[in-house]
Amino acid sequence: MQRHKPLAQLYSAYTTEDFQVWQLLFKRQMNLLRPQASKLYLKALEDIGFNGDEIPHFEKMNKRLESFTGWKVVVAPELVPQREFFQLLSQKIFPATCWLRTMAELDYIEEPDMFHDVFGHVPLLTNEAYADFMEGFGKLAMKWIDVPEIIALLGRVYWFTIEFGLLHEKNMPKIFGAGIISSPGETANSLSDASVKLSFDITQMLSTDYRTDILQPVYFTIKSFEQLCAALPEIEKSLAALTYAEKYCY
């Protein structure tokens, strides 16, 4: 379907349906997430000040982010190219859409809208360790931006952490990945016996492919966001080793 994808947020342009969609999605997900999401995400949601009655205002949102970690969000009409995306992350900038799905798309949308980008991704940018990992990941990706094979492998790390990561809390996996946070289907699937939960392991993560069109069969569980930050040198070392092997051993 054709839709209007603004290049800037014009708050007065949001329709009654937009507010209804945000409210329905927010309340539905919060009912699922309160017992199942990481306490760090729930705290971050409180810190950023989101609620079901108000579509987030980017200017207000950025003031909150600046006070916590120095990050900011910029409007992107759709998915941005990889080079631009990782460059922005390395500069503590997250690109997000400012348009919302329609009522007819509440349960499924083919591309990320504001609910996924903002409700799913933005709150944890108030968490210092999480934000540091995002920045470090962007800088690491820029080192390899001209090597498509390596960027594809880094895409797996991003997918299994930022998008579909679980966090170990009180001997239980809890949700923090944006792709789960914003999806009722993934919320249920990620913590059910229908999916496999693996401990965070760089080698295994780099060798695990994924699909974007199904509920995920495999999730990785981290111990903390600090663990993610500490893993950046190991990720870089693993990528360098793979590049060396490909260049000199084959």
C-alpha cells in the first residue's frame, strides 16, 4: 500500500486514527510486557516518559535522551542504507520513522513503523551500557563497511541482540530486543517452549543465520548490557580472523 512517509515530524498532522493506533498498540504490548520484559527496559520506558495517550514527540524525546546518554533520534522515512545507518549509530544518532501503521495493520506490517522504531528501540537508549554498545557497534561496523560479507555477519549480531535479544534476570529470560518488544507474536514465542534459547556466544551467533518473515526459532540470552559492551573486542577479533582465513587460506 502507498503511505505518506514524512521527512520530519509534524505533530499536528497526526490523525485521530494515528492516536488510536498508538494507544491500542501501547496498551496491548504493555499488558504482555509488564511480566515478561526486562526490568531495564521497563525502567527505560519510564525514564523516556512514553505513555499510551500521547504519540512520542521527537523534540521532547531527544531532550530526555540527551540528559541520560547524549543520544538523539532523527526522522527517517524508511529503512536507511547500511552505511548511513552505522555512521549514525557511531555518532550516537538513531534513525526512526515517525509514521504509524493503520488500524488494518495492527497485527502485521511489512516494514518498520514508528511503534517498532520508537517504542521498541528508543527507551533503552537511556541506558548507558546499552547506548555504549550501540555506539561501539556502529563504530565497529564502519571499519568493515566496504566488506559486505563482514557486514552481513555483523547483521547477525545486531539481529540476535538489539532486535531479538533476551536478558537473563533472576534465573529467567526476559525480553529486551526491539523486534520482540514491539510484537505480540514474538513476545509470546520468545519465552515459550516453541523456541530455543541459547547463551550469548559470539562464534555461534556469527554462524547462525536468520529469517525476517517468521517467528524466530532461536534467541540468544545475555547476562547484562555490560557483557555486550565487553564483547565488542571479541567480535572484532573474530571478524578479523575470518577475513584473514578467507584471504590466505582459501
